[in-house]
Amino acid sequence: MLNINNGAANIKREILIKIAKLQFEGKLEDGVHYIAREMFPRKQTPMRCCIFHDRELCRQRVIARLGHSLEDYDDEKPLAEYARDALAREKPTEPMLTVLHDACNACVKAHYMVTNACQACIARPCMMNCGKKAIKIVGHRAQIDSDLCVNCGLCMQNCPYHAIIKIPVPCEEACPVGAISKDENGKERIDYSKCIFCGSCMRECPFGAMMDKSQLVDVIKHLMSGKKVVAMYAPALAAQFRGAPGQLEGAFKSAGFFKTFEVAYGADITADKEAEEFAERMERGDVLMTTSCCPAYVRAVKIHVPALTQCISDTRSPMHYTAQIAKKENPDYVTVFIGPCLAKRKEGLDDEFVDYVLSAEEVGALFVAKDIDVAKCDVIMPEVLSTPSGRNFAQSGGVAEAVRIRLKHPDILRPAVIDGLDKNGIKQLVTFGKAVSSGVAAEANLVEVMACQGGCIAGPSVISNPKIASTLLKKYAAAGAQPDGRPVEDSGI
């Protein structure tokens, strides 16, 4: 997995910060044209062929960060017009991802390569285990015949010197559902009819060619208009910023948000309802039930493993219940969900109570643009504290545990956790789907699925190392109400 601290990610974040600063200063249309020049001055060593190519790619990244798709990119259209269109936009547009074809490296097809670590040993296990006879020794080194090789990887597995390596296409390798392939020019394209918006391609592309379309301009526009914009932050977001309990609320207040809602409270509602639904399903004889809070997983099942569709919990996500509470309190609130997830953008567009979805990356840029340090903000405690189990939704295993402690008869529960929807995770789903189709009882009767390995704290738009985030999440969860993990009182929803 590509570390969050990398050059491609840093460039995208710096663009967000510059856009946010310009917008708060009322200079977005006038100043957006100069972002590329500021980030890539003439005397700087080029990252690609020349500084002018770097600037052109930066210009396209700016357009994506303004919330536009690049599939219909017009290189003659001034950035000021793109900025004007973004400011005039009524609502975000689909799809949530866009591809910078000019940034794509057109990586060669994934293949195996013999390095100079090869010793041309007498054992020759690479040759002996190759069923296609694609390996021979030439000039005291193994050589792979690409016309015969089927990329099975047995040569790499058997080499005692680790002299054979796999050269992947990172975005294709990361996509669990085969939604990414090359066009006639060797550039990558996304088949949105297959895509589950997990964001893995965006996170893993080392050239930053896969980009999310930001909604930051839309939210800042409402903040500056004086509307009552409310921040609904996911449990995973609390693990992205260092600060005492209540300081994140203080940071949102400083940024201009009218009020803050803990989505972990919505998670408590989801857990309450899922526990009740699970008990009902088991009583009527269902084989299994799966969780429903991860939209990338739900979309994966509906498109790629339809046999499991009937098993998805009918309970809505924590984001939905939190937004419903906010709109019930005041229908005029502009509701903004904030988390680490790309798929939540799709869910937000389909949810009648959610107006916008921002990532941890975008909020981090907003805080920098406003010179807000969370650790120095005033403490504003939530009106209603969520439980530790609700806050632990952000970590793999947390949802299943939240359901377990709410069951009247927890001994009926046989949980399983699919920790990350990589290709292996999809295979696990297919296995469960076959069990359901055949009517055979599976190993588990409750399956929790998280698209991101480790849970939401390792989402595609995080800004904190997942290991550090895990530690911060534990502290955040421990500060929740009812340390024994009992559910909150009925919310009436």
C-alpha cells in the first residue's frame, strides 16, 4: 500500500489549500490561474519532461479539485471559467472519480522480471516449476519469454534469491473488481459500471492520475454565504487530528460551521437497529446477514456478487441517521458529512438528507487555509456523547462487536470480518454468496465487511498513518459515554 506521505498526495493537498485560501479571500477566479506557476516555478527541477508539462498537469489537477471531470477537458478554457462554474454549481456531479490521462504513465502490462540478483543456480527452481517452459538460462541469468509467460508467479515464489520480481500496474493491481483497463493508447480508464468507488486506485497510483472531484469549493461557498452549515464528522475523522475531546468541534466552529454532529451517534443507532434486525432474521431462518455501513461493499455486492444482495442489512448507515437528525432539527441546515471515504460521496448524492461530502484531506486543507490548529482550539463538547462501540465503527471488527453487545442472546452470533475488499476479499464474498445460493449454513451468520483494510481509519482520503490513527481512535472511543458499551437511548428515528 502506498504510504500517505508521498509526492503525488502532497501536490494534491497543496492545491486544495491554495484553492481554499483564494476562495476565503474572495480571489478564486482571479488567482486560480497562478497556482501552477507558484507550485512549479521556472527554476525548479522538472518532475516530468519539462516545467511546462508539470504546470499543465497541475492545471488539470486544479480543475479536478474545483470539482470538475477531466474526461471533457478543454485546454483552451481559462481556469477562471472553471472556477466560475464551480462557484455557480447547484450540486456536485457524478462520477466521483476522474482520470488525468496526461498524468497517466501508461505503465506496461503487469509482468515478471529477472533482476541481476539471479545466480543461474544449478537447482533452477524457476525453470523446473514453470509449466509453460517460459524460462531459460541465457548468459548466466534466467530469462523469461514474454510470449510464453502467463504471469502465474511460480518462478518468483520459487527463486531462493528473490531475484524475480513482479512489475505491476498499481491502479489495476489495486482495483478489486477489474474496473480499470488500458485504452487504445495504453492509458488507464475506469469502467464506472463496474467501479465500486473504493478509492484504491486513487490511493495507489504513484503518478496521481486517479483523482477525486472535490466538493470543498461548494462547502466554502455556503460557509461564506452565512448559511447554517453543519459538520457531521465520522469516527475515523477524530483519529486524523491530534487534540483533546471537544477540540475538533472547536476547530469546526473556528472554520465557520454552525454546529457539529458526531456521526458515531448515528453509528449507535445503526448498531441498535442492526442488532434487532439480525435477531429477527435468525429467528425466521436466514442463513446470514451482512453489515451495510460501507457503501463500497454494498455496491460491490449489488454489481459483482448479487447472490449476497438479499443478505445486506436493511439498516441505513451512520451518515444517514446523523443527517436525518440534523435535518429534523432544522430543515435549512446544509449538512456536510466528513470522513476518509470516496464511496461516501456516491452515498451522499443518493441520500436525501446529505448535501455534501468532504474528505479528511479536504478538511485538513480547509484548516490549514484558515490557520486552524486543532490542538489549540477551544473545547466544545457534543450535546450528546456517543458510546465507545459507536466510535469504534471506524476500525475493522468494530461494527460486529457493536452488534454483539446489543444482542439479548449474543451466543447466537457467529461473526466473520472481511478486512479489506482486495481481490481476496471479493473471493471471500463469492464464497459466502455460493453458500447462500445453495442454502447451506456458512461458517458465520453475521459478516462485517470493510472495503479498506483496517477499517475507515485507513480510507483512501486519510491524512494520518493508519497505525497512529488506530491509537488515536482508541483514545477517542474511550472518551465516549457509557464506557461499558451499552447502546444509547432510543432516538425515535
